[in-house]
Amino acid sequence: MPFVANFTVAQGLDCSQVVITDTSNYTAEAKNTFTYRRLYLYKADGTTIKYPANSPTDYIDFSFAGYPTDQITITGIDQDYGLRIEMDLNSSAPQPGSIYSKSTVVALTCYTNTALYNVAQIAATSPARLDDPVFYSSWSALQTEKDAAVTAATYGDQLSADAALKRAKNIINQSAIKF
Amino acid sequence: MLSNQLISDYIQWGDISVYLSDNQYQKERYYKWVDETRKTRVIYMVNEVLKWGQPYLVGNPDYDEVAIYLYSLIGQWLLQAANIAQTGTGLVIGTPVIPTSTPGAAGQITIQVGAAGSPIPANTNQYTNTILANRVLIVILDNVVIQPEPLPNFDYSFNTVTGTITFSYNLSAGQILTIIYI
């Protein structure tokens, strides 16, 4: 059975972190047949998120020796992004039919979700706020942007996902006025 | 403190209430010119927040408050939503259950009383057909819809178990009996 590179992306409550787990099946090709494993977190503008922050390279060294559990927690995520995440493996003995690179678009929505949670709390404690049209329309717009980002990422549209998250950020930044 | 299971129930009821409330508010808007459709949007948004927070925030008092807020928002549809969620026979999930009392399609029987081979001999007042069991009937005699008891004059009684119709008077030869069963 050929080797196929695969990974998952997750965020918890700490929005500054994203967890990437390599879920490739290494029974097909053993880990010691690979010379490196690298991650690229491409932003919409083509630049990459560096980890550690002072890393001189565009890629994140997701080495087998450094991360034997195949999981890496990347810190320093300062806002929501539409990211294209790519994992590249280099095999010392490439096999026909095997796939050593995987790329996927994800929408990191933790900051937006946190803001939506805060707004829901305001509504829960003060339901009368819904009578304020600015409050309601801003809440609804924020939800729309989050849904749009997730949908765009599902379709692999990184630019649209990122644009929606930037609009969400603008709404959040004006929260003192809107909420 | 709300349990994880209860939060799951709220979320499910919230999902169902989104379409139940939307159905109601859209009708209101169209027929009464009263627009409350944004309440559906609020239910959706609060429910989405609950979904996002469930893996991390169950047991948190602030999260409970949001969950209780959702519960209050969907109160109008709660019983219906809970019923749909429980039975799986709602409009969205599962398939409707056809009651066992109506095992087949609607139909019509036409009989000429006293004709050769007719199941209703002349000067009798009863007709039985098991296909009528547990059905709702419209009985037409000589082009007149007749009512079951207790209406006066000519009427009939209907045994839903056996499918037997018993008329209050004997039927005469040549009369045409039509039964529409649903």
C-alpha cells in the first residue's frame, strides 16, 4: 500500500496556539526512510508563519526526532487567518504511487469564536440589548463572516476565508462601539 | 451546573428550533406583516456558540448562562423539538411514521344492493369489508352523503375493528352504496 501524507489541524480555547497532528500511515513506509518533515503555514499574502518566531526559515521543522508523537503545537498565532498549510516529507527511497506532500486550507476562527461567545454572554445577561439594532446587526455580521470563512476554507478558497476573517477582526476591533 | 448531555440536548433542540421558528416567523411576516425573523437568527447564533464551547466550557457558569439563554429562546418550540429529536420522525431527520391504523392507500367501493353476486342482499342493513377496518369513511347512498350515529333518521354505525357498517334501516334493491375510505 502506498504511503499518503496526511495531517489534521485543531485549535482549542487558547487562540494563540494551533495543533497539527501528522496522521500519515507509517506502516507503509517507516519513519526512518524520511530525511525530513517540514510544515509551511502560508498566509493569504504568501508569507509564512514562522515558528519559532525567530526562525530563519520559511518552514517549520517538524522533525521525527523532535516530535516523536507526530504532534506539534505552534504558538504565537496573533489573529485568525485563512491559512494554507502544507506538510512535506522527503523520502530517501521514494516508492511509486506514494504521496509525500499534503496541502490544505484551514480557517483559524478561535478569536472570532471567542468574540461571538462574549457577545452571546452579553445577550444572555442583558437580553434587552437585542433591541439595539447596532448590537444585533454587528453580532449577525460577525457570525456571517465566521460562517463565510469556514465555508470558503471547505472549498479551498484561502483568500476568501482570510478576507472574511479580516472583516470579522474589524468588527471585533470596534466592539467598544458595537457591543 | 449543566451536564454535557443536557448541553447536547439543548444544541439538538436548538438546531430543530431554528427551522421550526423560521417556519412560523416567515408565515407571520407574510400573512400578518409582523417581522420577527431575526429571533431565528439569534437562536442560530447562540446555538453556534454553544457548539463551539461544548468541548471546553461545559461546567463553566458563564457557559451555563448562555445555554440557559438558548433554552429560553427556544421555549416556544421546545416540546415539539424534543419530540422530533426523540422520535426521529421530524421534518428534517428520519422519515415520517405512517400509523398502523392506515395500512394502505385511500380507495372507493361501489356496490349495487341486491344485484347478482352483490355482497349486500336486498332487505339487509349490513356490509362488512376488512379493508375498511380502522379507516375514516365517507358513505354515500344514492348520491347522498349519510352520517353515522347519533344523527337522526337514516344513518349508520361503523365498527372500526371489524370494518362493519350497520345501517339503521334495511337497504333496498337497486340502491347504490359508495364508500370512500381514507
